[in-house]
Amino acid sequence: MKVGVITFHSANNYGATLQAWALQKVLKGFGADAGVINYHPDIIDALYDPMQLSRGPKRYAKMLKIALRKRDSLKRYNSFQKFLHKNFKLIGDFRRYEELAAARLGLDAYIVGSDQVWNPTHIGGYDPAYYLEFAEAGSRKISYAASIGSDYINPKYKDKMKNALSSFNAISVRERSIKDAISELSGKPAQLVLDPTLLLAREDYDEIKVKSRIKEPYILLYMIEKNPQVIALANRLSVSLGMPVIQRRPIKGLTNELPPFYTADAGQFLGLIEGASYVISNSFHGTVFSIIYGKPFVSMLHSDTGSRVVDLLTELGLESHIVHDLSDFEGFSSFALDSEAVGKRLETLRQSSIDFLKKSLFE
């Protein structure tokens, strides 16, 4: 079976890259000829490409000056692009929906997701690509862990969404809060499933993981949304343990810091998680990979995506790892992780999600 996934694979973001890679690997594990449809519209590319080649000569000249001043941005972009082309089976190369629709890829099944592929803010309103309107008649259309990015469906796009989703063979979402609304809108049952990264075991990531070169014990701080309390907690732990902190990008406030890992690719990021003694994060995928690698961790919630972390940790019985405020922090007991117990709970959830995918594709 030939299967194509359409998602935000080209975003220079560890979570976006790894969820796409994980879904591709799971599908290949089913025996499918699976790849990622290389649809990367300007609205996505513009967020990450420091050169902005699509924006005309004036924009190009401006961004070239910025890129030369900020060489790390260009190095990071190139690092992600190299990882992408090395580790993904990319199908085509499409920057506009019209190009994708005209390609007629002839696949047996199309999957949209994971990530916020139905969030109108991210995709510039309504993009038919992420509702699989380009798929040929007779092919299977599936959503896997798709997200709207909010707790409600924007009325402006409701009719278009309803029409598109009514032709899907199977629908799954990643947030409990939107599950019933999508089911009602589409007229089809919507299943809650795990993020693709959680469908794989730790050993599966050895294929892309790059072992950390840092020899001394360290605390990894993975902060997506700047939060002074996250920094304060990292400093408190660093002083208590005498360990330095490594984090994604330079910020003020850390008292004992290793050089940041801003230009690391997704495989190097995994190695840094694996090598850490402790992890502090307000990122969903920072939390996910702490669990996968059995790291002592705490999560301080992101203002927009914190509900995902709460849902996951509640399902796994790990609510004690959530720190809403520094006053809630209970010391090292907050980091303790019973990997065996968590593994058993995770396996149950994992099997349900894998069953959804298999049934959607093959039955």
C-alpha cells in the first residue's frame, strides 16, 4: 500500500519534525510504502527560512543582511533541511495547493496530521491540502491526531470543513476538547489518539538519535514560551545540584549555563534528552521525550498548549510532574519517574492508537 502523510514536516521545530518522522516509521512498520508529501506553502516556510527566497529581491536582500548578522539562524535552517532530506521519503515538491492538486499522486491512502493542521491561524484560513481535497476518488482519507489548536471550530470555515471531512474514511484527533465537535461536524466517529512520537519505543529512535558529546552531568531546559518561573526553577536546581544548564537558545537569567543547542537537529536533540540528568520543559514534546527516555522531569505549562501536557500526564498518572507555579514545587520528589509503571500505561494507549491506524488503512 502506498501511503502519503501531509503535515508540517518542514517546520524547524523538534516536535513537528519528530512527529512526522515517527508516523512515517510506524507506517513503514506496517509494511506500507510510506512517505511525507512535500507540501510546504509560503505561510509555513516564511516562519523558518531565513533567506525568504520566495519574497522577491527586496525582501531577499533584507533577509540576507539579517542572515549574515545572525548566522546561527541560517545554520539551524540548514541543519533541519539536511535532517529532512536524509530521513524522510519526500513525495514531490509543492509550494502551492494548485501544484499539489494537479500532481495526482496516485497513492492508495492519504493521512493528514499530526500537528495543528486544521488551525486556520497556522494555515492562512482554510487550506484544502490539509483536508485532503486533492486526493483521488477511491483512495482512503484519514486524519491522525489532527488538531485545530483551540477548543472550538471557527464558524467561518465550518461549512468547508464539514464538506471535506464527510468524505474521510476515518478521523482521529489529538485533543479531547475538540473530539465531540469534530464528530458532530463530520457525521463520523472521531477517536482520540496519541501523538505519533508516543507510538514508538525508545529503541526505535536509535535510527536517528545522535549521542550527546557532553561528558559532565547537566540539566536540560527546553523552553518554548519564555517564562521567568521556568528560568528560576532551572537556577534553583542548578545551584542545588551543582550542575550546569543547557537550553535551546541564549536567554538572560541563567546563572550556570552551557552553550545553547540552537543549531542542533532533531537527532541531536534526542541525544541531549537522553544524556540529561534532569529535564525542565514547558514543551509538549519536551515532556514526551523525557518520558520515552525515562528522565526525571517536570513540566511548567505553556499558555497555549499546556492542556495537551495535562491530558497526557493525567492519562499516565504523572500529574505530580506538573508545576503550575514555583510555590507548587515539592523538590526532587516532583522529578521522580516510575518508568515501569508508566510504560505499562503507555503501552495500553499506544495499542489503541496503532489499532486505529491499522483498521483505517487495511479494513
